Amino acid sequence: MKVTLLVVGKTVNPHLEALIDEYRQRLAHYIPYDMVVIPELKNTKSLSEAQQKQQEGELILKSVTSSAEMILLDEHGKEYRSLELADWMQKKMSAGRDLVFVIGGPYGFSQSVYDRANSKISLSKMTFSHQMIRVIFTEQIYRAMTILRNEPYHHE
């Protein structure tokens, strides 16, 4: 099983990129994990919000295999405590399917992406930048792996 974080647009802040890389390297000891970047659309000023979501949606769907489980990081998704996320990950890993977590563009997801998604997760009721979510989510996947191995990273 492989875990992929699929994102729209590159991480522009070098400090955030360094943190993402730190957790990506740590995760390599537990599971195959990668972050795949879909390039940002060009000339978005000439596109409506709906057109932008639709074009980004097409790129997202092309990047996810039909056999993978696609999970959207979405404000309307289910919230988990870290221990609950670890349990959820354990169940998914036992099933053996690749997991693709998706962070959409600035306007969210098109209906076709919602239709393809297997589930949605919300990291918080608060709003974070798409750039920050990359760090937060990668750290949470690392935390889940340490919880599953009973390692001391996570404290109750």
C-alpha cells in the first residue's frame, strides 16, 4: 500500500517545503509516501470559479488510478482525533488499497471529484491555507504511524 498526497500547485514557502520534506523523510521508515503536485492552471483570471474547479478536477481525476481509494481533505469531511486517524489508517492499510489524499485548489473541488471520492476528511473547523494543510496533514500521517507502532512521538 502506498499513501500519496495530491496537491494543486507547488509549495511556495521554502520553510513549509522544508517541514514537508522532514516529515516525508520520517514517513519513509513506515510506509511509501509521496506528494504529487498538479501544476497550477495558467490564465485563471479569464476563467470563472466553476471553470477553474472543473479544469483542476479533470487534472486531479487523471492523476488517481481507478484502484486507489481517493480521500478529499475537505471542510465538510469527517474530523478525527489523532488516535482515531491512526485506527482509520490501520483499517485502510489492512485492506491493501493505495490511498490518495487530495488537497484541491483555491475554490475547492468540482462535482466530478466529489463523485469519485471514497471519503472526505476535515483537519479542523478552522480554515488553513492550502500550503499549511500540506505540512499539517503530512505530520498527522507521521503521527498516525508512530501511534500504530506505539512509539513515544504522540502523548496522551
